[in-house]
Amino acid sequence: MNDKKLFESGCFSPEWATDMEQSPISTFYTRQNKDLQTLLNELDEIKDRIQEIQAKQWHLAKLINFHENELVRE
């Protein structure tokens, strides 16, 4: 099977993986391994941010409701 058929079938030829240091993808992507505690801290920060956004959405919904219902009566 030639390289074109390998590529089209979703496989890579073996010589592409022999030298990862020279591959163009290694210049753009570097793997970042993090320990479990760091990942849990980042997850907590994401959860806090989501809660802040939800609180802002609820506040905006209350303002819209007030604007549509209360100000129209006056």
C-alpha cells in the first residue's frame, strides 16, 4: 500500500513516526502533563466561573423581567 492510500485510509506510514523531533507538529504542540491536584484546582476554578456566569444570567433575567413588566405599566 502506498503512502497516499495509507493517508486516505486514516493510517500513517511507519516512517512518519520514527523521528517526532523533526515533525512539524512537534513545533506547535507540546504535551503538558499536570498532576491531579493541579487539575482539580483548575476544575474548581472553572466551576466557580460557571457559577459566576449563572448568577449574572439570573440577575440579567430579573432585570429584563423588571424592564418588560414594571416599566411598561408606568
